[in-house]
Amino acid sequence: MRPFLSIIVPIYKTEQYLSQCIDSILNQTFKDFELILVDDGSPDKCPVICDNYAKKDKRIKVIHKQNGGLVSARKAGLAQATGQYIGFVDSDDWIKLDMYEKMCRVAKTSNADIAICRIILVYDDYNVNYNEYIKSGYYNKQQLIEKVYPKMICTDKFYNFGLSPAVWCKIFKKDILDKNLPHVHNDITVGEDTVCSYPCLLDAESVVIIDDYLYYYRQVVTSMTKSYDAKFFYRIMLVYNTLLEINNKKNVYDILPQLDYYMVYLFQRAVFNEVSDTNNISLKAKANHIREMLQTEKLFNCLQRVDMNNFRRKDKLFIYLAKKKFAYLLMIYTILRCKRKIIRT
């Protein structure tokens, strides 16, 4: 018999957290689900942990595959899913025991294409409720166009998502995911949720948002010692180009103005990546890399279109230097901001 819900957990190198994650799912007060554990070629004990759980609970399916990244793992899980709705949980997170009872109840009652809950940010010694711009409630298509899409990706304050792109605080009707997730490029490793959630939201005829904080999202503190990614700018351009293509194809609501701000936000992260202490090239070479980024026409056009008045004071100088293509000064300013720990990553 087809379950109401399929829960997909992509897994890679999270053995210290995995049992907590799986237990929080298996102990849900809602019982009509299947759990799909996708071992994405994890080199630790995760594959064994998955198999051991599957021996104890018939609701569990385990997929072992070669490492291909988060997007490919989600696709593999979706291909095996049989539920009417699909949910995701990251393997280093966990959920409240009544999360799916509450979400599936509102999904059933409203027949919404997507149901969304709130998020709890988990730090080492404290938790924070993540408050989003879009209010709770039921939204039909016209209300989505009027109230959700205009602030969905970016609000007036740089940089806040109007509605979190996270797939794991949502449940989707399977046909909506089937229409969008398979087309997400496997190489996307930045903004994986963005290029899945927002296309689904644009396709949705109705969405319901509840005010319950039900998902525990484990935070990893970033710093100047974060590993340098030489392909980071390529990765963010891949995300931006994907969203541009989605905007053009769906032709539901023009999200281009919001994408300008999203691209500038990603570029800020790219500059932060470039000045990382683990990038061992010279300052001159780092500045040259930033200069090369600024020569990219799509990025430069985004910078020209954004309104400086929408930025916080500490971001305005960054944007001004970027608009003027002052790569060396931009690098120095970013280094100072990073050392003062006031840049958001």
C-alpha cells in the first residue's frame, strides 16, 4: 500500500549524528511513511548504520551508491520514493517527534502542493528560532503571486530570504518534485536547495505555512580557516544561470530583480572564499581572481541593477567597490571584515 509520505535522508560522513537523525524520524507520532536512507558512498560507518536500522524496521529502504553529491543523492531517493508527499531530512539534523504529524495534517486538510514549517537553528550551546518574512497561512495561486513570490528569494533587507529555500522544512507533492528535481545539475554544490525549492514554489497552485518550529538545523560555525574552494565562483554562476533559465521557462512571476540581490550575496561569499587563510596564493593573485570575477558580464550587470539603499551600512562600501571594480580595495576591505567577524557566511 502506498504510504502518504516518503522521507529521504542523503547521507555522507555524518556517523556521529546519524543515529539521532534516524531515531527522530522512526519515533514520529505520524506513522504512515517510508524512510529512504541514501548512502552517498560514505567512507565511514554510515553504510553499516543504515543497514542495521533497515534490519529492524520494514519502513526503511537503503540505497548504497557511489559518491555523487547531495543533489544526486536526493535524486536517487526520489527515484525510489512511492509516497504521495516527499520530505527531506539532512543526516546531521533531527526533527521534533510531531513534525510530520502536523505537516501531513495540514497537507491533507488543505490539499496544498507544498507544506512548510519553521526552523530551529542549533548552535553549540544555544538554539534560535529562525523567523521568516513570509507569514504563516494558506496561499492559493493568486495569493502566492501577490504575497509570496515578490519577496520569496530576497526581502528589502540584504541579505534575508523571504522564504527559506531549505527543502528539509517542507513536504512536496511528489509530482511537483518529479517535475523539477531531476533537472537540477548534479554539479551544483552551492544553493542546492534554492534551485529545487523555488521552482517547485513557482509551480505550486497552493502552499500552506505553519508557525510551528519543528526542524532542528545544526549550525557549523565558519571562519577564516574554512577550506578554500577554487571552483566556488563557477559553482555560484551555475546556480545563477540555472535560476535564470527557470525564470525564463516557467514565466510565472519575474524573479529577476530578486536574483540580482541573490547573485550579489553569492559574490560576497565568493570574495570571502578568495581571502580565506587556506588560500595560499599571494594577495596580488587573490585580487586578480576577484578582478576576473568582476569582469563577468552577468555579475557586473547584477551589481549595476541593485539599489544601494537596500543594503546595510557595512555592505554598502563592499557593493560600491564592486560596482567600481576596485578589486584590490575590495579584497582588503573583505579581509578586515572577516577578521572582525562581521561578514555573514
